[in-house]
Amino acid sequence: MVTVTEFIVQLLTSVAELIQIFLFDVVIAGGDPLQIVAFVSGSIFIGVASLYFTYLLLGAVAELFGGLFSFETGQPPQQE
């Protein structure tokens, strides 16, 4: 079973490896411009999907513990 710490370390390590692969294997090696565009667009797609999943996860955790923290002023809603 992978712990949260191991997951975060692996995620950051893979991001560093991705940057290294992009710089040395794609750009410096004289990669095709289409290859560079495909690599960058794929990276952006995966990054946006990961951020969106993280946003949903944090929202679910906030909803789970929503009763513990209250940011309301304590005033009843205004009725017309």
C-alpha cells in the first residue's frame, strides 16, 4: 500500500523527470516541432486533469468535515 507521502514524492519526482526528458530528449536533441507540440499539449492535458481531480478531492474532504468548521456570521437569512 502506498502512503500519501510516497505518492507525493513519486509525483514530484515524475514531474522532474518529465522536465528532464522534455529538455534533453525533445528540445536539445533537435526534436520535430510537431513532437514538441504534442509533448507540451499532453503535459498540459495531464496537468489540468490532475489539478481538477485534486480540486474535487479537496471539495469532497471539505464537504465531509463541513460541520466541524463554520464560517457563517450567525445571523439568520434576510427575508423580504
